[in-house]
Amino acid sequence: MFILVACTESLSPVAEALAADAVVDVRLEVDPPTDRAGITYEIYVRSFYDSDGDGIGDIEGVRLKLDYLETLGVQTIWLMPIFPAFGPAGYDVQDFGSITAEYGDEDALRALVDAAHARGMRVLLDLPLNHVHREHPWFLAASDGDPTYRDYFVYGGEGQGWWPEPQGENYYAYFGPELPDLDWTHDSLAFRMGLDLSRWLEVVDGYRLDAVLMLVEEDGVIEGSAASHALVDEISRRFPDKFFLAEASEWEVEKSLSWLEEAHAVTDFPRREALLLAAAERDAAHVAEVLAEQGSGALGMGSFLGSHDVDRLASVVADPAQRRALMVANMLLPGSPVLYYGEELDLPNAQTASGQDYAWRAPMPWDSTSQAGFTSGTPWFTPDPSYAHGINVAEEDQDPTSLLNLVRLLACVRAETESDPISTPTASGSILRWTRGEVSVEVDFAGGYRVEGSVCSV
């Protein structure tokens, strides 16, 4: 059992309700769809837009670009971790209770959320629940023998994933020795994490729950344990008016769908694999088979082509025509398409690595001016030089044949057919066909697409 509660001294109404084991309505004044995420846009705040010239993207920079996101039909904004962390991407959290100073503060976050709500968008924070960095104060105290903090981590095993520590016991760290796993079976840890969970849900609309597959190791089950499902279920039940997108890196369709019992939407690893195989082998059956197995559950899946964890599509699939076909499929098949920032521009991996982060996490190119219009200062990561050759928002905005304007067209088609039934896709060779209401769609994974019956145009 997991107890997500909060301390009883000087608490907000949300925390007091949780401490009393009650459910409280903390819904903000926004009413986006609650059955699915809609078009979701993943943002690496550090690389999106710098509002103050320090070379680092910030929360205010995201707010300033909301009009742009609105042209893409974005309904859900997913911010990669904004908490203080030891690495730039933020998945090795140092403090769940504050915002990294380079990005801004709570006032900046509230201003972003208010502006997003005014446009009918929700905002999700990325929440790494599985682990912290080994330099986190909790783990340092545990390593010094503090019994309270030793309850926060998993000790005593051996074999793969177990690492030695100063007290003579091994600690468990699924993602490597730098990232010790948290032990959610201890109420003291759940109590402490519950404080921060409730705090930020007073501001934002929900969480993207990172690495839910590995949350709780139970009776030798490392991935997808019943206890991990139970933890996500409890979080969802404690915050019934918030939205949760679960990153469940399941490769089997049935296991992937099982997370929809606890979360509103789930990242669709089986479909991504099928889409890339369809392009590589010119065989649409890969996608048709996955969708047939998903059935109505496909509506709850967050389908993606790229993310902060993988190379950009433009650096994986060489043929631009195939990339366009994949984008059409990802945007118009049932479910919630997830766009990784810059993907709508056909942005490739950066050619010049910064030494600080992966090549697919370089700054967003806004125009062809110095530093891609990302900053007026010295960027923390050199933008890919493609920004000077047409791969930027300003130039693609003016080009009716650009990928950016194709994505806008596809967003329009989705909006037009939002309440319409979607037929079961059928495959014939490299071609996949389906309908969204009166709109017929055909994608040729060898490189081509057709969308007919829509009133939308670029």
C-alpha cells in the first residue's frame, strides 16, 4: 500500500485534505478534454526560447511562444523537468520542491499556466518518480547511515542493477549507479513525495509520470510490477481532476494498454516501433496489426516519433517523403500525437555536440538570425546550422509546402474530425488507409500521403 499524504503544519487546503485521506477538487478554471491528451507538445525548457539573454531557455520563453503552439493545435504542453537537478535535462532531481533558478520561479510558472489556460491548453510537469541523483541530500544522508533516509532507498540485493555503497550494503539503481531508485514501499518516502506532488498540482494540470514501468520492484519483478501499477493508480485517485500521462516503455501492446487503467494517456512504444518498421520495410501491416490489437484503447495512447530520449526523426529516416508520411500517420491515426519540439520543422540532430547534452536536445530554431533566434546571448548549446538554410519557424511559416504548414493542416483535420468515428486502418503493401468521419486518409510508407474530404487547407 502506498500512502500519499502531506504534513499537517501550515498546509494548503490540498495538503490538508490529503492528510485527512480525503479527495479535494483542485481543478483550475480550464476545461480541456479529459479523456485524452489531444496534440501534446514536449518542451525542453532549456532549449526552447531564452527570454532574458542568458543563453538558457526559460519558462517565460515558453509563455512568449504560446501563440505559435496554438497554430499547431496544441492542447497539452509537457515541460521536461524544471526542478533543480544535477544534469541539464533534469531527470536526476536535486529538489522536488522548487524550480531551477535559470528557468524562473513559481510566479513565472503560474503566468505560463494562466496564459495556456486562456488558449484552452493544459500544462503538465515531467515528474521523475523512480530515482534521484546519488548526490541528492536524501541519498547522501542515507549513505551516512541515517535510518530515516535509508528507508527512502532500496538496499540489500545483488546482481544486475545493484551497486556498492559506503555502509557495506548494495543499493538498487535501475538506470545506473548515478541514479539510485526510490523505495515507494516505505510510507515515509511516499509521505515526503506527497508534499511536492500536491504542491505543484495547485499550479499545473497534471504530470507526465516518468519511467512508471520501473517504479516498484516486487518479488523479483523489475518491470511492470503490480505495485508499480498500484502506485500510479493511487496518484490518479488522489488527484481525480488532474491529468496524468504515463511513460510506460512496454513493447507489447497488451502490457502497454494495461497502464490505461491507471493513467489518462500512455506513451505508445509499440506503435512507434511499428511506424519505423513500416517505413524501413515499406510494409504497412506492421502498423495495422498494432492498431488492430489496440482496438478502442488506441484513443488513449500517446503516439510519438521522437522524444528527449532518441535521435530526431530527420536523423533516423533519410527520405524526407517518408518522414512526411510518418507525420501524417502519427497525427491522424487514433490517439494523441506527441510532438517533440522542433519535430514539426523537420529539425535534425545538432551537428555540433555541446559536451553537455545529446544532439537531439539542441535549441529550437526560430529564425535565420544569429543563434537561430533562440537567444540574444551566447547559447548554452550551439544550434544546428540547418537554421540558416530554411529549417526555422520564420521561413517555414512563409512556405506553404513546409513541414510546419503540413503539421498545421493535420492539426486542423484533427480538430475538424474530433468527434467523428475513426475506421479500423487497413494495409495493402506499403499503404495504410482509414477514415476520420468523412475525411479519408492514405499513407504510403514508401513516401507519400493523401488526405481527402477535409475543409482544412494550409
